[in-house]
Amino acid sequence: MDLSSIGLPTLPSAGSSSIAGKQLADNFDTFLTLLTSQLKNQDPLEPMSSEQFTQQLVQFSQVEQQIATNDHLESLTSLSLATQQAGLVDYIGKTVEGVGNLARLEDDEARWTFDLGAEPENVSILITNEAGRPVFATKTDGSKGENSFVWDGKDSSGKPLPDGIYAISVAAADKNGGSIATTVRSRGVVDGVEIVDGTALLNVGGTVVPLNRVTSVASTATE
């Protein structure tokens, strides 16, 4: 008897174990019905071999084990996510620094850190608002390694801008005019956490920082 004729299920994907289990049960009932019918109508001179019968039962057993294994994997995945979520709660209220160019302007201050891969001849700063429109540009000093830039929230004409999320772009060049590799980091207090598509995310002042891009965590200073 060819088991493929009754749609023997293959290893199920995540989230489909219960469906696959029902399909297996339905297929096994069909298998027993066909087997019983075959035994009743088999040629007495050429009876069905016990080896063939055993192989068919083994196939069902293997698929059942695959489905059970997938059930266990789903349980482990759920447990892992729950554990991860519980651990993320500890970040709430902490000050973190992570790779990213977004920062919140609040109380006339937005702060970024940037790393330069070589000694710069000049460093250019450009800040844009949430609409992507440039609002401030300047030149600043810098050196190889870690640097910081604090913006007072005023545009290029000196007009104060509203609090909100702003992005910074840092362009650095060496004495020969060659571009220098730059990594920008932002800093803020975590006010929420979530997991999206298996990725742990920290909500930092209205911006989202993936946990795997966080470079430092510190207790938040209180007044």
C-alpha cells in the first residue's frame, strides 16, 4: 500500500503541529480502513507480507514523532520568548546607549556619540527633523575614537525648535580628503520594551533601539 496516496503529512512548520496531528489521525484511520479492506480481499495464495505492513506502521510512527518533536520545539520557543520578555523589563528606566542616529530633543538638548576610524581633518554635522528636512548644520572638532556632540535645539538661524525626534549625520574626512568610517550612537532612557518578529526592541524616548545594537546600559540619575 502506497502511503502517499492518502496524503501522509511531512514535518510541520511552526504553528501547524495541531493541524498536522489531526491530519495524521485522519490519515491513520484511513490507513486502517484500507488495510482492513486489503486484508479481507487479498489473494490467499499471495498474502500481504508482514514486512510491508511493519514498514507502513513505522512510517506513521516516524511522522508522529516528528510532530511531537515540533510541539516540543514550539513550547521551548514560547518559553524562550517569555524568558526574554521578562529580562527586557529590567531595562525599563535604565539609560542605554545604542547604535543609531536618532535622538530626542528635550529641555533644549539632544545628545549623540560618534566614533571615528581615523584622525579627522574636518567633521561636518547635519541634523534633520522627523520629516527629513535639514534644520541645522555645523562644523565641529573631532579625533580618532569616541566623540560626542550636544545640540541645543536651535536651527541654523538660532531659532529654538520644538521637542521631538531628530536625526544626525556625521561626515568626516582626513587630511587627504578621504572619507573616514563613522559610527553614530544615541543615548536615552528606556520607557518600554517589546518583541517584534523575534527581535527584542527597546523604546527609548520615542525611538526604537534593537537590543543587539545596545552598547552600554547604566542606572538613570534621579534628582
